[in-house]
Amino acid sequence: MNQISLSELSSSSLFKGIAAKEIEYLSSLFSVIKVQKGKTVFVENMPGESLYLIRQGTVQISQMLAEVDEQVLMTLAAGDIFGELAVIDKGNRSATARVSKDAILFSLSQKDFSTLANQKPSLGLQLTLNIVRVFSSRIRSAKKDYRAMLTASLSR
């Protein structure tokens, strides 16, 4: 595992309310992954093992609507996280993540997240709250999009 610095991403929603000293500690738990444009980070329904923080580049999150029909749900950039549920529930991926512009990703495995929660419970709790806030925000946004889609289809 490479030693990295998360300080340049301290304004990420992942680190809200976390002191610089604690972010420095978190740096030791993350690893670096470089992914080229067009490559897939993970596929919908595969087991989740890590969350990802984008240092550089863009990542598209999509879901399959039919066998060959894929819908892009969002495009994420530097400072954004994705795959966050993997460290919380260890379930299968709910979407596909594909790099749309060469990316440098910081990865936090479920194992390292659990170690953090055991060794530094207060920091683990704050990180968990931040992950839940990001997820909650995305659910609220998706609900608005879903409602707009239903309204549009009913008015036809």
C-alpha cells in the first residue's frame, strides 16, 4: 500500500468535521489506483469491497435498464466518493462505475474501514456519518428524478 496524502481533498464531503490530523491518519488506510478512460472500476451486482474517492478524473455511475440498455445516473469528479455502501453493508454493487476521463482513485477497503472503526471509534463514526450523508443526498436526488420521470410519463 502506497502512502498517500488526502490533504488536497480535505474539502470532500467524506471528510466533513474531521480534523487535519485525523485526515492524515486516514491517508495510511487508503491505497492509490490509476484507471484509464473507458475502464470499469466495478460492475453492478458484483460483491462490493471498497469505497473510492476521486483524486483526479471523472467516473460515470450507471445502471442497466435492460439487457443492453444502460443509463448513466451521474458523473462524479475530484473530491466525490462512490461505492460507499461496500464498507457499510458488504452487499453487491447497486450500479456500475466506469472511468470517463483518466482517473486517480483513492480506495478504502471494507477491512481497513472495520479496523478504523475498532481502533478509532470516534473517527470511524464521523466517517460513517459522512458516508450516510452522501448516500442520503443521492437518494433524495434520485427520488426527485423519479418523481419528475413519473410526472412526465403520466402527462403523456
